[in-house]
Amino acid sequence: MGVMSIGEAAAASGVTAKMIRHYEDMHLIPEASRTLAGYRMYSDKDVHILRFVRRARGLGFSIKQIADLLGLWRDQSRSSARVKALALEHIAELERKIAEMQTMKTELERLAHCCHGDHRPECPILEQLAGDSPADAG
């Protein structure tokens, strides 16, 4: 495709123009070349990098982790063990988050079960959030 505008790069990569500018500001992707009028212009290589970032974000990698992955991707002398280690760290982080979310879900299910959900104003969910439940006294 050659050289394209930010809108065309956004469409080609699946990354919004706003996020492209954000990634540039964070130095996650190289700053785009500019026309004489100051418009950003992107190459096929830039779009390839944007797709990499989009896929990594889709897997939940942080900006820092994506920067590390991009560095490894560009480093032809990299060890795949370094890439795998990053992935395994991320898996462990995701497992912690899943456990936290499961705990939240279980607690909300318990509170929802205790709430009558009728016309009465008493609500264990609101009482718990406000710290007014007997379990919080003490």
C-alpha cells in the first residue's frame, strides 16, 4: 500500500487514530513521518508494528510488556526463552487477576442471594458497600 494517512493506517491496523497518537506519545511505536503540511504518514512497516501492538493488547499485555516484546521482536539475536519467560509471567499475572475476580464474583453472588430484591428498602448489598453490615462491625 505504501504511504498512508493516520486514518488509513488506523483502518489497516485495527488501531484507532487516537490510540496511534497515544502509542507514539509513549514511544511505543516510532514517531510518524510528516508531510510538509504536518500530517502524519505511515508505512506498511508502521502498520505491521501497529498490528503487533493490537494483538499484544488483545492478550492483555501491558504497555511496558509490549515495549519489551517489540524489542525482542526486533532483536534477531534474541533468545526465544526470553519471550517465553515474558509470556509465562503474564500468564501468572492473569491467573492472579482471575482468582481476584472469582473472589469478587463469589462475594457478589452471596450478597445478591441475601438481598430480597423486592419493594423493601433493606439491601444487604448497599449495607455491605456502606460498611453497615454486621460482618463489618467490630
